[in-house]
Amino acid sequence: MPRGGGSSGGAGGRGGGSSHTHYGGSRGGYRGGSRGGGSFGGGSRSGGGYYFGGGPGYGGYRRRTGGSYPMGTGPGMGCLGCGTIPILIVALLIILAMFSSYSDSNSTEITASTMERTKLSSSQCTLIDEWYEDEAGWISNSGQLEKGLRYFYDKTGVQPYLYITTNIDGNMYPTDTEMQNKLKEMYAEKFTDEGHIIVCFVEGVENNYGTSCWAGSQAETVMDSEAREILLDYLDHYYTSDMGDEEYFATSFEKAADKVMTVDTTTRQQAMRSALITVIAIAGVIIVVALVRRKKYKAQQAEADAKILNSDLNSYSDPKVDDLEKKYGEDKDT
């Protein structure tokens, strides 16, 4: 099925929970390395999914687990040339456009959080001691993983339960329905209330994975379809990172919790903010240029006044006046 495929609620589940499934292979680039070595699908996560027995499309790369990764002068303006203001404005607009483009590219990678959510009351979610089940044998530092899962609970009020496995009832390429049924069964076995969410990560073949989650009806007041999409998006986003397995899951849950409980700015709000910043920046440049020019002008004027005051007045005499003075002076003497 397509990436980020759908949700299903109600039938057969406890109190109308819902399932949401993501499959790898829809985004990201090859970053090399893997826990088990090698790669699948010709060296690119974005190079199409792999289909097995009519089931959902899988793709992607197994996550890596090691390492981490003077202003010139111009005529007529003193220190600022007559073309400085337009150049500064153009440069400013280019920088703002680049920043806006960068922000847009980041924001579109993770589903936007468009609604305000209220943390679930502790009375609606009874904590259990178990936070995860690791059938795949990935987790060696349980404390690091649980720290991220507890952070998610503290922010949302919904206790997450992470299920890491290599197959669903023996199937390494489970269908969406098989994953939904499995999570519904697990929910009924493990929880006595509707305030939890089970997140499943299945990777039966290296570099291929699927993710799904099932939320109780009370948990859905916080972890609605958009919030579940955000959580699975973060699992996709960090899949090819250099984080260890525990850090990968912990970080995904922490980032998802922060975003779910925050309302993102809309595209219109971002545009208005960018326009306001641009206007303020341009006005600031113009004011600075005007102040510099004014200061320069005052300095030049003060220099000219001082030169006049300190100069010899005789140097400003008129030759005709001097001739007349000389003539009448001579007549007086005779």
C-alpha cells in the first residue's frame, strides 16, 4: 500500500482504537553502512518499493548504528556608495528566500501539527512496568530507550508501548490488516484502559521495514490521525541516521511528543512573518545608511567651518579694492 497509508478504527478493537501504517522506501537517500551490511533495492530508498506476494510495498535502508556525523565606498556617499542600498536589499531578500526555502523543506518532511492538544489525564492511562518488547534483539541499553518513551508519556499523558519484531505471525512482509489485527490483540492482552498506544516496528529483511501504531479510544484524543502520522514520520526521518538503535527510537518518540503538543505556524502565517521581517530589515538598512550619511555630512560641514574660522582674512581681499586703496593712499601722501 502507499506510504503513510490510511487508518482504520473500531471494528474488533477495544473502544474504537485505530491503526496507522508506514512502510519504508518512500523517502531519504542512501547513507551507507548497516547493522548487517549491504543494502536492498539498488542503493536508493527512493528508488521504488519492493512487493512481496501482493502485500504492501517495502523499501528503505537498514539504519546505520555507528558513529555520528568590507563594504566599499562610492562617489557622493562617503563610506557608502549610491548603489549600496539596492545591493543590500537584494542580498537581504536572497537570504530570506533561502531561509524560507530551507524552512519549507524541513517542515514538509514531517507532517505539520495543526491543532492544539491537551495532555491526557493520568486517570485515563494506568501505567504498566513494561515499555517495550524486543523480539528482534536490537535493544541492549533499555534505560536509554525507556527514557525516550517516558518523555513521550510525560508530554502527552499517553503511555507508549514499542514492539520491535522481525515478523507478524511468521510473515516478514505483513499486510496492513495483519499488522492491525496483531496490535489490536496485543492491546487487549496488555492494557485495561484506553489511554495507551502500541507502536510496531517490523523489519524481517535487512534494509526493509514497516511501522504501525494502534491507539486506545482515550489516547486518540491526543494521538489522533495527524499525531500518529507525525510519530511515524519521525521513525521514517531518523531511520537512516547514525544513531544507535536505542537512541533512534528514543529520539523519534521525544521529537514526536514535542511536535504533537505544539501547534505549527501555517503557511500564511509564515509568509506574513517573512514579509514583516523583510520590511523591518530593509527599513533598518535604510536608517543605518541615512545615519551614516548624516554623520559624514556633519563632519564635512564642521571641517569646512573650522577651515574658514582658522584662515587669514587677508587671503579673501578683492584685487580691485586693493588697487583703489593703493591709489587713494598715494594721493593722500602727495
